[in-house]
Amino acid sequence: MLDALQLNECETLLQSHDPDRWLACRFITARHRAAVMALYAFNADVARIRSVVSEPLAGEMRLQYWRDVLNQPRQDHANPLAAALWAVLDRYHLPTAPLLALIDARVDDLYDAPPADVTALELYCGETCSVLFRYAALVLADGGETGPASLSGTAGVAYALTGLLRASGWLASEGRVVFPLDRLEAHGLTADQIRAGTHAGEVAELVRELSALAMQRLGETLDGFSAIPAAIRPAYAPLALVKPWLERLQAVNPLLEPPSDVPQWHKPFRLWHAAVRGVSF
């Protein structure tokens, strides 16, 4: 389905910019691995845009490029990643609308305004991450049963919210605040204080609160795993890293000290176990 150039482009990009999903792909059957890798690589390319542009307009232009790719399916794409993405969308009859919504949500990455409230934060997490779980499940099902579609929604919130909390210190140093305004106000904080890395006690309490929300969404996802066919389990394998990430997040103020990662030697075991037996606490 993907030629050698397309596959190499996807794997190189994914390994460099989203190594955890790249590693999770090792536990997807060879028949479907390239397709899932192409979807993840597209996401990685869109997600890194803020870090490679010097001002928002340049980022908006790069996002528009991907909108144009998705809106012109019959165009002969010279970009191997764009060609790979369309090969997957065509092969598995996947709609473009959720990917266009993902691109639109990523506009928020280019600007520094915090989300208005928790609902807006969860919506962002869902639009930028849930579609990846859903499309990976659809690829692995290959026309068969995928289990409840709602699982991808809570899975995306759990995974993306955890990632935002882990990266909140680095993002704040770049000017971006991921904590919702309503929760900042509830804890007596301002966006400028988050950027300055002050008020450690209040920030730690806010991180605990949002970590509990991520854990809640993870639990809601795992509660529905009995309805997932065994062939679909690898689509949700990245969730195996969420709980240990959240546990490590409790030990530090992420604005002052990056939380430690799951040991690299342990990740393959956790991801393999999740892919074969399903994610569990």
C-alpha cells in the first residue's frame, strides 16, 4: 500500500517526533503497521508545527497546506507523507472530516491563550488525539468490529491531557499555558504566573486535579475494554503509558522540573502486554 519512500518518511518522522507511538507500532501486525504509522506520522507533523515556526502566520500557512492536501484527494502528491496519508484514507475508506477538525484544533497551538474551561480543554484533547485511536482501530478491524466508538473519545482525552500536563513546564517557557482559565481562577492563579513558574503549591494542586481527570477518563476507557475484539487491542496500546506517567507527574511541579519518563527498557513490555492482553491498571 505504501511504497518504500513513503514508509521511510513516515517511520523517520514518527521515530524522531513521537517515539512512543512509533514503539507502539512495533506491536501491530505487519499487515496494518504501515497504515497506522502513516496516520501517526501525519499527526506528528502537524503537532510539531509550533516548534518549527517563528510566528503564528507561518504556522497557519503550514496548517493550511494540510487542509489543502485533505481537500484535494485526486491530486498527485509529491510529498511522500501526504501520498501515504491518502493511500491509507482510500484503502480503509476513512473520512477526512475528523482530520480537518484535528488541523483546526491545532491552530490553538500557535497562540498563547489558555483554554476557557475544562470542557474546552477536553474538546481540544479529543479533536487532536481521539481520532488517532479511532482510526487505528478502524484500520486494525479492516472492515470488522471495532468495539464502542465512544472508547476512542475518552482514550484521546486521557492520553492527550496527560501529555499536556507532562509538557506544561516546557510549553509555559514558550509562552503557552495549557491550564484552563476557570481552573486557574479557582486556584487563585493567572496565566502570567504559570509562565513565570511561581506559586508552586497552587500549581501542584491544579496538576493533581487535572491528573485525576485524566485518570478518570482512562478508567472510563478501560471499563469498556471487554467489548473490544482482540485484534483491536494494539490500537489502544499507547494508553499503557498513561498511568505510570501520571504517577511520576505527582512527584514534581512540572513547571519547575520535568517529570521523569517511564524507563525505556520497560516501555516495550508495557506496550506488548497492552497489545496482546489489553490495557489494565
